[in-house]
Amino acid sequence: MQFNSHQQRFQHYLALLKMPYDDAIQQLRQQSGPVKDDYFNQASYEQFLKGQVRRLQRGNYTRTRDGLCTHHVAENQFHNMSDPATIYYFQYPYRYQQRKALVYVDEVEHLILHALIAKETHGQFGYHGYREFLAKDVWAWYVDHQIPQTGWRQRCYQRALLSAAETRQLFVQLETGPLAALALH
């Protein structure tokens, strides 16, 4: 889905905020298409879980050249699904790393998904990623005008480009919407 204006993109974000997490995932899958590969190579992943190799081999899933990140859909059930130490400690099943368990999102959509997760899990999942990573980046990029300098982060910035006023309004909607019931602020 292409947006012709900040306003269209902003309205898309506001609509996502009002959806249940699963519905938002479905819409984003339709919008960006299927993920092209698994997050990690299956053989590497299984060997890693057994302690036979030290590093996980990533799949060819990225679309950062299009300004899109990859979100693990099961982040509403598990923490840090791309972190090797966490994966090893909790022994996450490989099925959650498969392409069918992933979705492409821009940075603001990613932020919204984490807010929806936090809402639906009463803060058990999603909020840490929202607060410590995504909210900080989105605010820095679009309100503080700290534009990323690296290639892929620059493309992610351009993809979700919002005005400072739209970004402030989005955060108000997040804080009074999905995150309002959480006593985590």
C-alpha cells in the first residue's frame, strides 16, 4: 500500500491503533506481502539450541532496502525473539522463526504493534520493546529531528516519514489508547 501524503499514512497508523493485534498483523501482511525467508536458518537454529554452534545463521528475510523491519508475530508470547542468548535460555521452538510467523512493518507500525501487544498482554509482553527501543527511535527521528545516518536506518526513517505534529499526536493516541490501562509509565 502506497500513501500519497502524511495524512494518509497518519490515518493508517490511527486505524491500526484501534485494531486487535491479530487483525493488525493480517492487514500488515496484506499490505507488505509475505516474508521471503525464515529469520534464522533451521539447521543452524537447531544446532544452536543443542549447544553445537555458537552463532545463529540468519535467513535472507530482510527488506530494509525498502525501509521495512521484520516483526516476530509471537512477540505477544515471548521476549526478545531475535536475541540469541534469550533464544538459547528459553529454547524457543523454531516454528516462531519461520517466515509464516513474521511480518514486514515500518518503524511506526512496529511501534504500534508493540503497544497493541502490551495492551492485550497487560504489559507482560511488548512494552519493553516499545519503551526502550521503538518509542525512543520514533520520537528522536520525527520530533527531535535526529535523522539516522546509516543506509538502512535512513531508509526506515524515510519510509515512515511523519511530521513532528503527527508524531506527537500519535504518541498521545498511544498513551490514551492501547497503553492507557497499563500502570507502566
